Amino acid sequence: MDKIIKIRAGGIAYKDGKLIIARHHKEGKTYYVLPGGGLENEESPQQALEREFIEETGFKVKVGRLAYYKILYNDEYYSLDMIYECEIVGGKLEINDPDGKVEEVKFVDKEELDELVFYPEQLKEHLFKPGKEAVFLGIYRFPED
């Protein structure tokens, strides 16, 4: 049986030097992720990210360059995760997540992020360092290795 290929877009956005992240709770585990989600009908990754940011955080963003990407897999599908730099250009903090996955949204500095369960774990060391080229974070079994 052929596996499905999914594409997910995530966004890195800062306000006053702090990173915006979203708290999720699934299967008894609480963890944080970047705002973002899967592509819907004929969306580009950038369009999906603009939509997801509004739904999950209330903020409108301008999507910039691709900063990081990785591949996840399990027995059912492969997922290409594309992580973009974003700039907050409007809106206010408000959760309107139609999927009901986001429990909280907050801004954190590097020290606060280091204390949290955050996915993708491989991204933590890169988030507060500027980069110029897209970095491949690797291939990982899902749930995260």
C-alpha cells in the first residue's frame, strides 16, 4: 500500500524578541509547537500558514523565507514540514482554532522555551539564531523519535 504524503507549514514569529508558540494536549501529553498546520484545498504552504496563524493566534502574518524543513513518517504517511520565517503585521492574540487543538498561545524567550516540551525538538537550538539558508533538520519517525 502506498503511503499518503502530507505537507504542513509552520511559522516562526517574534514580538519584542519573544517567539510565539501554541500549547497542545494529546494522548495525555502537553507540548508546544509553532503555529501552523496542514494545507487545505489548493492552498500553497504560505497561504495555509497565513490561515493557520489567524486561526491559532489571532495574528495576521507576512510569510517570509523558508527557514527549516524536515520529513516525518509512520506506517500510514510521510509528512513534509516546512517552517517559514514570519512577521506579525496585524491582529490581536485570540484563539479561533476550528480543530480545537490549541489550548494556549504565548510568547517565550529562549530560556523559557528550553524548559518546555517543544516539537520539533531539533529546531530548539536554531530558533533564536538568524540564518540565511533553509536548514534540513532530518528525517524522523512520528511520533517524534
